Amino acid sequence: MSILESPPPDLRARLRDFYEDYVFCLDEFRLEDWPAFFTEDCHYRVQSRENHDAGLPVGIIHCMNKNMLKDRVTALRKTTVFQPRSLRHFVSGVRVQEVRDGEVDAQANFLIIESMSDQNPVISLVGRYIDRIVISEDGFKIKSRDCVYDNYQILTSLITPV
Amino acid sequence: MSILESPPPDLRARLRDFYEDYVFCLDEFRLEDWPAFFTEDCHYRVQSRENHDAGLPVGIIHCMNKNMLKDRVTALRKTTVFQPRSLRHFVSGVRVQEVRDGEVDAQANFLIIESMSDQNPVISLVGRYIDRIVISEDGFKIKSRDCVYDNYQILTSLITPV
Amino acid sequence: MSILESPPPDLRARLRDFYEDYVFCLDEFRLEDWPAFFTEDCHYRVQSRENHDAGLPVGIIHCMNKNMLKDRVTALRKTTVFQPRSLRHFVSGVRVQEVRDGEVDAQANFLIIESMSDQNPVISLVGRYIDRIVISEDGFKIKSRDCVYDNYQILTSLITPV
């Protein structure tokens, strides 16, 4: 388990790849693959900056484990009706904040552009991922992800994961 | 030709550099340097997501070899009249999809911001590059590039390469 | 001082990290940490593309040394009144233009998204950093930075550093 004791020297570069794999999964709308990025006991929350800065726990999406992520995917596929759209993520500023035993606190900016079939592309969501990521021999897994958006309101109902 | 048999270990990082060199060339409007990113027998197409997903071949730009790229540059420089503007590309999510003998299938998201002399910057085009890239001893060359955009329509005539 | 004679082989990757640390500092509004990215005798300017292309020296912000950067931070903290907002930077296209003795000329694209408390996020500023960066044993320091924006006008008064 040496990898758990000494983080890889190219940790930041590998995390950048991991973030890009994550958003690729969402951009391709491969929702069933999305929970695999998380640990079983994960925390996943989409939250306004206002609430985050005030230390309030409320989020517009809040999942306390991987099964809740899977339920969300099922709901999206089976019951939610929504207009077709393309979402495209742009990630920048991947940073390692702290490294502990087998875990890394990391952060990155995201920009999501939404294109619908009858209007020009717009900024759907902008903000940052605030993450705790487990470094295992299988690669990275997200133990905790807060998607903290800067938007003062979410224009359309937030349909897909961030 | 060992490089053709075993792809470099830092392939993804090197591809990221290559994508950024490509868009730098376009942002600087160095159009004459643009065809050099491609092989002689290249395919280059700019296509809507709608057509791409339906498997339709139609694109708003379609070049079947490097000479057609050069012709396009000549046309742009000599005959096309258009209002001055700044285009700036943002590339994210560079991914290696598959590696074969001396070739790599890769993909990346692009966001092009257009600034004209009398209005605020707008999202000009958003989408992804879907590429087949040849790994040679001279570096990378694009054998096939589909620029698949999410926009439902192209507002201004698409003047410069994507 | 061998590092001054032979630039590190992963220079571009390390510069990308440096650019992302820089914009993280600004996105987090850690203004007091911002001058530390610069040398004592630095040049820092925010300038329109129009003026830059015409070779005109005029910029909307122009600092000739690190003390002027610090003064600017003090002014921002103590005297300037402005509406709260989130700024988020996206950096792409980091490139090494030239390497000389212990210095590197580098460039990158920036996109700044502004979110205010009563409107949707908008493109605040888009353009490129044109830099001379000193490579020292302590890491990188910016000796000269021109922030050349494509916007034809700055909508709101430019409050924070770019």
C-alpha cells in the first residue's frame, strides 16, 4: 500500500486527467457510468455559493452514498421528462489543496455550457468542485464532492449531475 | 520506428500541448500555418451535432485533403470580406479514446469566444473535436478531424477554421 | 544555479500549474497574496487588444513595480465600494514562446466569468496573458504581464486584478 503513504509525484497532472474523465462521462450523457467515480460512502452535493459561504448544509441536490447517486440516474432515465440539450463542461484550475494518508483535498473550476435545440448556447452553471478524493490502487474515487455554483439562481431545473 | 509501436507514456499530456498549439495558431489568425497540423490525405469537417448523431455526412465545411485546407486559407485571405473580430479558443477535456499502430483516436471540448468591435463577447461555437491523429517522429499530425458543434444554428457565417 | 541555465524539461506543465495557482488566488479573492506572484521590479498592465496591436502603451491598469500592486490591493480593500460578485477564471492554451537565461516568454488565454447576486453569469473579460516569467529556485515569478483583453469595452469598472 505504498501508494497510500506517498502520493504520486505527478498527482496534479493525474487529477487533471481524472476531472476530465469525469466531465466527459457527463457530456456524453453516460449517466450509468457516473456513480463509478465515487466511493460507496460518498457525499455529493450541489450547492449555491451563498449557502456554502454561510456554512449552511442545504443543497439543491444532496446524496449521502453511492446508492443515492444510482437512484438519481434511474429517476433521470425513467421518470424525468425534459427537452433535449447538449451540456459541455470546461474544467480549469485543478489544484491539490492538501494530501493526507491516501486522500487528497482538491479543487477545480467548472463552466457548463448548455445548447438547446432552439436557442444559442448559454452559460448554464459556473463554479467550483470542492473535493475529497481517495487514492487507491484502482485509481481515484470521489469520497466527497461539493459542486458550489456562483449563479444566483438556477434558471432551468437542474436535470443532470454537475 | 519504435515510437509507432509503443505510444509515449505521457501521450495525453503531449496531446494537450498539441491541441493548445493548434488553437493558438487560429487565435493568432496565422491561417497559413494551420494546414501544417494535418496529414496530406486528411479529412476535416465542421458538422452539427444533429447531423453527427444521425450519421449524416453533411458538414458546413468539408475538406478531403490538405490542399483543400490551403485553398480555404487562400480564399479567406484573398476573397472573403468580413468584419474584424477576435476569436479565442478554450480547450478542455483532452482524452485518448484508443491507441493503435502509430495512431490515436482522441477527443476534446472546445469553446470559442468571439469579440467584435461593437458588441460584448459572445459564445461563438461550442462542441468537441473528434480526431484521428498520427504519431510520427515529427510529432502529431491530424489525419481526421470532425468539429462537432452543439449550437443549433451558426449565427454569423463561419469564417475561420474551428 | 543550474536551473537558470537549463529550463526544466516539464516547463510547460509546470507553467500551467503556475497559471492555475495565479487565477485561484484571484478567484478566492486572496488579494494580499497576489503581489507575491511578481518580481519586485515587475511590469503589470491591463490593456485592450486595440491598443496592444497598435503598439500603444496605454492601459486601464498600469503598475511599474510590486509596490504599486500592493497599493492597488490596499485601495481595493480600504476605499473601493463595489457590489459583491464571484469571478471565476478559465485558463487554456498555456504556451512557451521562448526560453532564455532563467526567463521564459509565455502566453495563455483567459476567460473570466462574473456572477452577480441579481443576474445570470456573464463573460466579464476574455483575452490573453502575454508574460515574461523568471525561473528561480523558489519557482516562477512574473517579471512582466500584459493582460490583453478582446472586449471592445469594459462594461463595469474593472475592480479586481486580471
